[in-house]
Amino acid sequence: MFKKDFGQHILKNPLIIQGMVEKSALLPTDTVLEIGPGTGNLTVKLLERVKTVVACEIDIRLVAELKKRVMNTPYQNKLQIRVGDVLKSELPFFNVCVANIPYQISSPLVFKLLLHRPFFRCAVLMFQREFAYRLVAKPGDKLYCRLSINTQLLARVDLIMKVGKNNFRPPPKVESNVVRIEPRNPPPPINFKEWDGLTRIAFSRKNKTLGAIFKQNAVAVTLEKNYRVYCSLKNQVS
Ligand code: SAH
């Protein structure tokens, strides 16, 4: 008999799944957001622990599989499925996010979660190992980058588990890590868009000093243009 192949890397090791669930410190009253539930290995463990799981899945074949798995179980009323691209949809209300996500959407998803309101308590997510290391990198580390600075501005991030490729079927090419993300509440009192613009410039050239970057003509022109827009919005003479 053929195994169904959905072209995804399904998390198979029950110990890793259990570890993710435990590290999320779930309460029976929680509403959990799961992104990319796939065939539902993690979903069913979440359903045992919480009030509601809202699962966002883009692949309708997997949605059908998941529905079949939960149908006629005591958990069927606890599961809400949202079909579609999580990046293009408005996030539902949730307290905690637990997911083995599709790695190609890691970066936009982290910021979508961190800019979402109301605040959630924490997110326990599986990432590609190098991405996870970037999330937690500190100044001076080789992997320190815009992603590190912007994430750590908005959240505390910790590596909580190393996960080898053989815990997935089929095994992916890359190694993985589970990361815990806890939003800083209240957030720092800054305009995140402006801050992001600044870090974009500051990290635009790997081997240039900040002084050299700000002396570039293109940067000066951009800053001046932005300043004029800012002044006209504030009704000031530039
Ligand atoms: N969580 C499952 C499967 C992980 S594979 C497990 O641990 O076994 C990633 C899953 O994300 C797949 O089910 C895939 O269909 C889904 N997915 C991919 N891109 C998505 C997107 N943009 N929005 C929502 N789901 C997505």
C-alpha cells in the first residue's frame, strides 16, 4: 500500500511533539493557534489540553485529512479549521501559538505574530536551525542580523530543543530547532516601522561601518526625502 505523500515534512517523533506541548505551558482555558497542522499529529495533542485549537492550513487535501482524523472524537467541537494562506488572512484570537510551520514563511510569520494584538502569552515554534540561531543571536555573533535585533526588540526568544532531520517524514535537508517566543508586554514605546527602516539601512552592508553607510549618497537622499515627508505630515517647514 502506498503511503499518502503530501510533499510536506510531517513531524513524527511523539517525544518531540510532547516536548513542544509541554514547553507551551498550556492551560485548559487556552485558545491555541496552530499554523500548518498537516495531518494533525501535533493538533490532536493540543486538543487534549486546551479549550480550542484554531488551525490554519493552506492545503485542502490536508484539511480533509485532519477533519477525518478528528471527526467523531470527543475533540471535534474544539477544533476550528481556517483554510487559506496564514500570511494573507487576519489572525484569529489566540493565547498561545504552537506549530511546526512551513519554513519558507518563517520571517514574515514571526513579525505577523509579534505585531498582532491583543498580545499572546507565548509561541513555541519549529524553525530551520540557522533561522533559529539568527533569532537568538547577540551583538558580536556571526549570525547577528536585522532579524535578531527586530525580534528581540519585541520579544524574549529562547532555543528550547534541537531537532534532527530524522524526526520528520520525509526527512528535510536541514536541521531544526524549537524556539520559544514571548512578546514583550508592554512593547517598547517606538514606532516599529521607523525602527525597521533604520535597521534596514544599518544592516544594508555587512562589512561597512555605520559611519560609512550613512555617508553613502543614496542613504542621504532617502533620509532627506523621508524627512520632507515627515515635515509635510507634521505641517512643518523643512
Ligand atoms: N504541522 C505538521 C505539518 C508541517 S508541514 C506536522 O508537524 O506534521 C507545514 C504545513 O504547513 C503543511 O501542512 C502545509 O500545507 C502548511 N502550509 C504551508 N504554507 C502555508 C501557509 N502559507 N499558510 C498555512 N499553512 C501553510
